[in-house]
Amino acid sequence: MEPIDRLRLLSQQMAFEPDADLRPDGTPLVPPDCLARRADELYVRPAVMPNGRRIRLLKTQLSSFCERDCHYCAFRAGRDFRRAAFPPEEFARLFLELHRRGIAEGLFLSSGLAGGGVRTQDRLIAVAEILRLRFHYRGYLHLKIMPGAERAQVERAMQLADRVSVNLEAPNRGRLARLAPHKAFDDELLAPLRWIEETRRSQPAQRGWNGRWPSSTTQFVAGGADESDLELLQATDFLYRLLHLQRAYFMAFSPVPDTPLAAHPPTPPRRQLRLYQASFLLRDYGFSVEEMPFEEDGNLPEQIDPKLAWAQQNLAGAPVEVNRADRELLLRVPGIGRRGVEAILRARREGRLRDLSALKKLGVQTERAAPFLLFDGRRSPTQPALF
């Protein structure tokens, strides 16, 4: 098979591996059917870097051969489909050619597990070393950490990548057993995430290829193991607070033919959205898991976003004083994000804010915020909705 044909095969199904090509709510920057048409529909997608710059990101695997039998995975051992693989040198040269042509500006590289986690991780690291050290590639590189990788391999991947990730897949070992019965939650998945944080704390960042340690992320399969939102968010909160992950991704479970979970119902997209919204409340807005508006079954309400649900319970009868509230309280008002809070604090140093029109000029979503705000003890008049 020609190299470009193998790469096309290996790029298929990569929508399930999220990275910087998603908006904050977990939706793609472009619809799934709008794949880049260059290079015969490789999985090249727009992605947003931490500095806001957009790049074209190639998301692919080094190999789709896999010895693990995860119950939800399209690449599981024994599933009947056409597989492909690259030697590290050949893949690095092919990606570099795509990069030189402007087809792909960044790379997300994963792999099926073949020959054990150590051997597979060595092959991923080999690609990164060829790109960085021999070809002097300075673009974005996200490396996946394989189950069973050794600590020294994790540290080497961190020296070469801009981002590293370990897919936990489930919030705890009991749920993981239902998704991936032959993966060890603590030893194979959680341990590498701990090593990443320990390396960042104990070793100088200058050891990274660009003088910085890479960010770290994980992914959960939401709904595949019948776990609750409470379980997922408890795990997410732990990862944010103690292991300083940049982001937790939530993949709404979608059944794959010829897998043990083929008959399992798919997860509604709105559940994925609510999990993203709640995870950002934990990471960026000072909320705790205990404050999330869970229903009796441990799940978030799907019909209302969690920030608005919390505000209706806690702020409707005790509105926030715009001109006196601190940053932490303003962040809890629906319609006011982090930038909006900073704009309000700057504006207050120059004078008092009198009404909603002043907040609207600062970028606040006043329709959402109005029911929960006071201006010097008074509610601002609002235009009643027609419907």
C-alpha cells in the first residue's frame, strides 16, 4: 500500500481522539463532514493553539494493529477491518513532507498497542526524536502515552512534545473494567499522569524542547460504562487540582459495530456538553463538585447548563451587587465569563456601573446575567421577552 493510502487509513476514526481542534464546549471547530480536502481527505483539522493561533492539525496513528480488546474501541484486537502501520522513519519523513507543503502544521500522534506498551511508546518517541532532532521540526506535537509505558519514556516524551495525554477512559477502576477489562487503571493509566506532574515539579523546564514542559490532558468515554456525571466530575476535579491537567475531554459514547458494546445505547450529545460546562466551572470558576446541581441519579440536568442551574438555586433570591462583588462571586453569575469579570473590575476603578447597557458594552451576556444582578441595590430594568 502506498504511504499516503496507509496514512489515510490510519487517520480514519480519529475524531474520537480530541485535542485543540475542539471548541471549549467539546464541539468541533468545523463540522465533522468538513474534513480538509487536501491530501485525499487526511484527518487534517483546524486547531487553536494556547496563544490563539490557528493551525492545521494532522491527527493519526502510527499503527492500527492493537493487542488490547477494549469493548468500545474501533481498533480492538480481533475486529475485522483493514489495518496499517508505519515504521517511525517513514512516518516522520511523510509528515515532514506534508508540513513543508503546508498541508499539516501540527501533529497529534497516537497508536494501537502492539508488542506491549514499552515497545509501542519507543516507536512514538522515535518519530518525535527524528522530527525534532534530525529534521528540526518546531511545530506543535501531541504525543500519546501508551498503557504500560515506563517512567523514563514518559519523561522523554515530555522533552519532545508540546502536549502529552493519557486516556483514563473511565473515572475509576470499576468502571474501566466494563470498558477495557485488560487495562490497569492505577498502574497503567493514572500512574503516568502522576509521573508527568512529578516531573514538572521536580525537574527544570529547560529540559523541554522549547524550554517549557508540555501540558497534559486525558479523555473519558462518557456513558460507555453507565457511570454517572458525579463519578466523572469527581475524577476530573482530582486531575485538575492535584495533577494540574490542562483539560479533561469527554467523548460521548457511540457504539461501534463488531464490538461487545455494539448494542449499548449512544450517549446524548447534550450530556457531553453539560460535562464540559461543569468541568470548566471546576477548573476556571471556583466551583466544587459538591456545588454541582446533580439530580438524584448523580447526573447533571440536560435541559439547563450547570452554572445557570446553580444560580437559580443560590442567586435568584440573593442577587449580586455589580459594584461591590469580588471576582469570585462575579464569576458565578451566568453570562459573565473570566474576561467579563476582568472588564467589570477595570470599569469599576473608573466609576460606578449603572445599568445593563454598561455591562453589555463590556461583553457581558446581559440577558443571562440580568436576573442575578443588582446595581446599588436596584435591579436594572429589562425588556420583557415577547415569547
